Amino acid sequence: MFEVILKGHDKYYGISDVVRMFFGVPEELKEEGKVIAPDGPDIRLVNELLPDGRSVTFFEGKAYEYEGGLLEPGREIKRSLYMALSDITSKRMPWGCLTGIRPTLVACEEESAKDLEEKYFVRSDKAQLAFETSREEQRILTKVPENSLCIYVGIPFCPSRCEYCSFVSSDISCHMDRLVNYEAALEREIRMVSPSVRRPISAVYVGGGTPTVLEEKEFGSLLDCIYTNLNITPGCEVTVEAGRPDTITDGKLAAMREHGITRICINPQTMRSDTLLRLGRKHTAEDTVRVYKKAVDMGFDLINMDLIAGLPYEDTDEHVDSTKKLIELAPANITVHTLYKKRRARITREQVMDTGRPGTGLDECVAKSYDLLREAGYHPYYMYRQKDTGHGLENTGFARGDTGSLYNVAMMSDCRDVLSFGAGGMSKRCFRQEGELFKHRVERCPTIKDALTYIERTEEMAAKKIDFFA
Ligand code: SF4
């Protein structure tokens, strides 16, 4: 059994995060004064926070302590534990002792990538990525005024469920009736809340699920509702996550052009049709190319395409081949996600490409994709890590020129307010901390996740948001 005894602090979550990085996702338990992982290796450590702010981790008579400047206590305890576990297991994590989902927020506080390597043991390629991306995020954020609002409109329905999906999304083949009622409820919520939010809007993101799963009539009606009720002025970025090519029709593309949608996402995930079909996506790579070319012909010049590295049934060469095919299409944005098996996904952990040793497996796959994108003139503009990914890798958005999405950067930064409509959305208000440039206190207001309950309780959800933003 694996066991860390906490001394001088009660930062159970920070300790658990580091334990999880090294030993996958154990069923770790927080007991009085300790974190234990019943299925972990037979190791017992003591992690102590001293009154002067230093942290030392003890293991079999050895003391692990960083000799250099102190970090804040939450980071300090993770650092000494990381040093011990890295030594005991001979493993080095790509992101070192950084466990949070936004490494660029830490990079903002540092003067060079080298600082991330030295203070947090981040591998040099990841330190460079975080540092470069953090500067680009800061540049893009200057285009989102602090008093402005970002809007999220969520449609948690999809034409079928992808095997790797971990979102709360309903398959419309079982819930078609709900979709129409859901869209009507969404419009009701937007109409109720918008009059009370009189603030400039910088970015709108219509996401899901797959918003284009709506029939043309409902889809057009939702766009009408958004443009009629929200204060969308010229210069506001409006993204529709068209997502699955099998849901994108000429009529929906035309509706988006008429309304002035500035950015759309057409997400292939892979350019191998056999993988797509095995994963439960009802479209082929040819469908992606056809829809993409149609959108370009209709005048969409800001298109994002998502890829997933580490899909089941694929190896590095196949992923690299998909990256090359997307680069040939030349969309303005390409986002590379790394797959990790999460609780709700149907795929098994064994089906997901392993990180293996550094430079192999998923790690190599991602690195090769990044290299190709950089060679083709793309640069990273935003990134985040998902919680509980055993491999500890990241998702990175790449852009050509000044086309990085304002919404993606603002939402991830946790320093711009977000008003979220629809089931499962999270509204947030961010308050700048005294004397701090990047640190904000964030208050959150979740919306109920279940679509059916959301339909029944729309008015209550709307009232809650009016109150939250009052
Ligand atoms: S399109 Fe996205 S949200 Fe929908 S089932 Fe697939 S992974 Fe899940």
C-alpha cells in the first residue's frame, strides 16, 4: 500500500495530485493526516511543511528538499514530494511537479522557460511551450477588455456517441424529442437573462456536444435568438462548434454566414475513416474534406480543426499522417488534443496509446505533430491540461498569424467573466487580486447538467444567473 503522511499541513489535494501523476489514477483515500493508495506500491513517505515555509519529504532515511527560492506552501509540498517520487521510481514527468490544468498561468509569473525547468522540473520542450504560449495568451487577452463578457451557449447533444467521449452529451438517436424542447428552453433562458446583462461582449462560443445537430429550422432560430438578444457588435468573435461533419448542411452553413458567425470548428479528430467508424463517429475523412472545402467556398476564413493524438487503433505514424493532411487543407487553427481514458468513456484504458518512456508512444506522437505544425507556420496560442490525465500531457491550440480564438484564451485564463447558457454550463466571475496581474479570485455558478431537468427548470436557472451577475 502506498502512503504519504502529512506533517505540518493538510494539503490533501495537492499531495493526491502528485501521487496520481506517478501511479495512474489510484483509488487514493484521504485519511486523517495521510493520503493512501491501497493499490499503489509498498512505499511510505512523510511530507512535511516546516514553519519557515520549506517542505521536506522523507523516505527511508533520505530527505528530499529543494535548495533554492521558496514557492508558496501549496507548490512547495508538491515539489518536495515530486523530488522523492521521481528519485524512487526513476520517472520524470513532462510537466515536472506542475499538476494544475493551466501551466501557462505559472509561466506568466516567470521570466524565462529556464525558470520553469529549474523551479518546477518541467522538461525543456514543455517549458518552452508553456512560456511561449503564455506570452501569446497575454497578447490575445489584451483584445478582451476586463469589463467585457464572454458567452457560452451549450447544446449537449450529438448524432451518436464517440467511444472516447467523457462529456455529458445525449445521443439524439435516443433523444430526438428532447432536442427540440431543449432548443426552445435555451432560447427562453437567453431571452430572460440578456436584458439584465448590459456589458460589452467580446466573444461568443456555441459549443456542445454538437450544436449543428439541430435541424436547420431550430438552428436558424437559435442563431436569431443569440443575435437579437445579445449585444453582439462588430469585432465580436462568434464561434460555432460545427464539430461533426455529418451534421453540417449547406443550409446551416448559409445560416451561419448570414448571421455573421466569424469562426467555425470542423473537427475530424483523425483523417482515417476506419478509425472514425470504429470510434462510433458516423462520418468519413472524405466528409470532413468536402464540408471544409464547402465552408471555405462560402467565405469562412477562420476555421478550426481538432485532432486527437493517442486514439485507439492508431499509432504515431497514422496520427502524423492526419496532421499532414490537415496542414494541406490549411485551416487558420488546428488544435491537438491528447486522449486519456476518463470515467465516462466507453474505451478501455488499454486501448489508449501509452506515454511509455519519454520520446515514445503518445509523447512522441504529440511532439511530431507540434513540429510539423510549427514548420508549416502555426504557433501555439493557448493550452491546458486535463485533470487526472495519467500521462500528464496537454491540449494545445495552434494558429496561423493573429487568428487565435479570443474565447478559448479568455475562458482558460480565469480572468474574464463568462456567462453560460444551457445545461452543464459554468458561468464565472473573476475578481483581480490586489496587486496581482494574473491572479484572480473566481466565483462560479454551475447550471444543472441533465438536459431534461434543465428544460423543466429553465426559469430557475435563468434567475440564478441574473442574481449571480447582478
Ligand atoms: S462529438 Fe464530442 S461531445 Fe459528441 S459524442 Fe463525440 S466526443 Fe462526445
